[in-house]
Amino acid sequence: MVIVFCGIKDAELEKQIELADGKVTENVKQATHILVKKRGDKITKKQQEAEEKGLTVLDYETFIEEHDFTKKPKVVRKTNGAKKSAKNEEEEPNHKPDVMNMLNKIIHTMATGEDKDDAILAIDEIKNMMIN
């Protein structure tokens, strides 16, 4: 994911994006995915350029809410060249409560026949969690 910041400097966030295999650039290009700007009505040249290219433009607060770059990639560590063991690996995130809530939505939908769109979204979220 390629991100351009406009009127904002957040070195820690930029570092987190890069650790998550993202890239922060200074200029809007076709490879840019998101332009992050200050909240407000002022339209900058970068924002205008991004909108002309059909790119996503988000204010800083919305970007933070929608994208969590604080998750660190799973790292497998070995101790003293020893064989890998479950104790040497970092634990994967526990998605069990989220999955259970989504499964309850699906079960409710099946029982009542309402909110089918919510059930479909819940199934897609479960699939995404299992892939990531």
C-alpha cells in the first residue's frame, strides 16, 4: 500500500506503515493508494491531483480509525540454534471473540430470515481473518 501524507507529519505512523510492508511517499502518483490529509475544507494541490486520479482521500483521524498498522508481523524466533518449539514462537492474535460474534449474527439471520446482507458481511470478515 502506497500512502501520501499532505500537511501532516507523523514519523511513528510512517514507521509502522513501513514495518507493515507499506510505503510512504511525498508525491501523488498512479501507484498511490491513499492520500491522508489534515481535517478541514482547504483543498490542496496534492488532494486535487489525488481526486483527479480517482484515489482514496481520507482525513488523518479517519485513516487512523480505518487502518491499524500497529499489528506486528509474526516472527518465528529460535533460541541458541535449538529446534523451533511453540514456546519460541510469538502467539498469533486471538480472533475467537470476533468470530463468535459474527457466527451469532449468521445464526440469528438464519433463524429470523432478516439482515441477510449482515450475514454475508460477517462471513466475509471471518474469511479475511482466517486468511490474515
